[in-house]
Amino acid sequence: MSIGKYTAKRLLQLIPILIGLTLVVYGLMYISPGDPATKKLLSQGIEVNAEVLENVREEMGLNRPFLVQYGDWFLGLFRGDLGISYRDGLPVAQKLISGLKNTTLLALSSLAFSVLISIPLGVYIAVRQNRAGDYIIRFLSFVGNSMPNFLISVLLMYFLCIRVKLFPVIAKQSFTGLLLPALAISIPMTSRFVRQVRAQVLEELGKPYVAGARARGVKERFVLFSNVLRNASSPIVTIIGLSVGGLFGGSVVVESIFSWPGLGKLAMDAITARDYPVIQGFVLITGVIYVIVNLLTDLSYHRLDPRVGRM
């Protein structure tokens, strides 16, 4: 199957998934505890009484059936309308776009650091299996992978911001402000990637074609870079692609600790204030990003291994 036909097939498969995602996201807000009209009035400091509450409910369309409310909200998505924030009255889409830019910068920086470090290290310890370097790097990767992001963030902040004072405590939108949050996210991710790259390279090194190439006198470096890494690239790309989707929703704690103005901090502030439209928008946009990243990962996998399209 050609890449064009495979892409069209995958896009058609995404339509019911995305529709189901919107239904779940809106349904969760609909059944959430508390009355949205009451939350809106309280967040704006307006005294709640029966008459005002009924007027607001009518204005927000909460007296209509669920499917009618969902239909209006769903059609609004095509106009970029995700509702209005209860907290400050700003459009949710505007707030999410602002946060998405900063989260994308943080996610891509963390991913770039992880990939640039983990692939060479993973290949190195696979080639030098069961030697001193292999044991040391595997131990460090085990420690890094076992430490949660919030603990790494606190340690980095304490030693590099408070004790040494090399970086600002509150992350600013600059290189120095970006470095520590990116490092806090990338340390566990790099540790995980190193072990996974090592496993994939070792699996390829144990296959008959490698032994055959060595028996024919082919140089070890040529076998490693021209054959082993190429054949191991498909599962490695899949691992990296799946991690990208998780970065957008998984950076909530790190962004909150360093006060990085991204989607994670926006979501945490919205949860604290019970700003349901913002929470709803955050869940929707992270879900869509995850689906799109999975699609791009599948397409890259198909590009690297055309047999995927025939499965």
C-alpha cells in the first residue's frame, strides 16, 4: 500500500476517534459535581440567588437537553470557540493557544535533549555489553527512571537555583528559564530511552545477518550504522513518538513547580479555581495532540518499514 493510501486510511480511522473524544470530554464536564452557573457566578464574585442563577443558566444554555448542548459546543469547535473562562472571562481558545506555544517549546527542548543523549549512549552500552561502562550507565538510567519529575524538579531548584543561584527560581521565557524545566522532564525520559535503545540494538546484534556480515569480513562500524541502527530505528521511532504525546499532558507538575506559563500550569490553575471550560479545553487539546502524534508515528513507521501498510 502506498504512503498516500495508507495516510488516507489512517485519517478516516481517526474521525470516529476524535468524535468520541469530544463526546467524552463534554460528557465529563456535564456530569461533573456542582452547577456550572453557580461556579461562574462565584468566580466572578456575584451573589447567588434563585433569579440570577436561573438567568445565567438560561444564558449558558444549561436548561436544554444534553445532546443539544453538546451539538452547539461541537459546532463551535469548528469556529475555534471553546467557551469562556469562568475565572477571567477570556476566551478559552486564546488562553490555550498561549499556553500551547510555551508547552510545545518545553516539550521539543526536552525531547531533543533526550534523543541526542540517549541514542549514542544506548548504542554504546549495547556494543560494550556487560562491561564497566554498560553497568554504570544502566545503573544511572535506572536511578533516573525511578525518580519522579516533581522530585527532580525540587532537587534541581534547590541546588541550582537556591544554593548555587545559577538559574532563576521562577522560570522566565528565556533560555536560562527553559533549561531547568526541560532538564527535569528529560532526565527520566533519557533514562528510559537509553535502556530501550540498548535493548533494540542488542536484539539486532543477535540476529543471523550480523553474524553473516562479520564472517564475510564487513567492518563492524559499517554493520552497526548501515544495518543494525537502520533495522532498529522503527521501534525506536515508535517509542519516541509515543513519548511526545505524553509530554504535552505530563508536564503539568514541572510547569507548576517552575511557574512555566504552559498548558500544564494553566490546567493546574483551572483545576484549583474549578474553571471547567479551561479544564475541558485542556483535556480536548491534549487528546487531539496525542492522536495526531500517534498518526505521525504510524506514518513514519510505515515509511521506515513499508510492510506495516500490508498488515
